[in-house]
Amino acid sequence: METFVRSPSRTLVIGPGRPFCVIGERINPTGRKAFQAQLQVGDLSQLADDVAEQAAGGADMLDVNLGDPLADEVELMRCAVPLVQGLCELPLCIDSSVIEALEAGLGAYEGKALVNSVTGEDERLEAILPIVARYGAAVVGLCNDE
């Protein structure tokens, strides 16, 4: 089975017999105190450098994760997705444990996104899968549940 993800100008096919898909995961505040502080005040300026470095480094798509407990992740995702799409042509992977942030990212995305990492807990699936279906996104499913 092949999975298709798209940006406005590029389609990426993931599947058996296809080249390995490199997902740039640098847009993530984990372990990045300066980036965390920027996100907490709504500053997305770091994204330009992160996008440029990953695109130049050969990423096939970019993961957008803005999860910081002291930041407004929903609003950040709503703003960051179009910003990143304006900086590169790569498809995006929307990555958040906050369902509202996933929906904000998918709602702002132009194309067919990939949602990273959906676990198998019944409650999570019941909340996330209708959103994924509404936006026509693909999913990275993790094989763990309760």
C-alpha cells in the first residue's frame, strides 16, 4: 500500500519499493530551551532557520511540533503551518498530543498532511480519526494502546 502526502506544489509517495522517506523533525521544542522561550511569547522566527536547514539537508517532508506546556500550542500551530508552507514546498507532518492543536494545524494546511503519531487508545482514536478523515490526512499509527 502506498501513502500520498501533498503540499500545494509537491506530492510525496511513501510505501514499499519507494525510497526511504526522511522526515525532518527539528521543528520541535523538546530539549531546545531557547526555542521553548520563543514559543512561549509567540515568536516563530526560529522556523525560518529550521526549515532552511532541513530542506537543504535533504528532508522529504517536515514535522511541525510546537508542544510546550507554557505556550498556546493551538494558536502557534494555526500560525506556524502556513508560515512553514510559505518557506518551503515540502509536505508537512502535523505532530501534537493536543487534539485541538492537531485540528488547528490540519485546518491551516494546504494539501494532504501526515499526522504523527496516533496511538491505539480507544479514546484517542475516537477523538483523532474523525478529524483526520475530515481533512483527508494520512496517519502514522503507533502499535500501542492502554
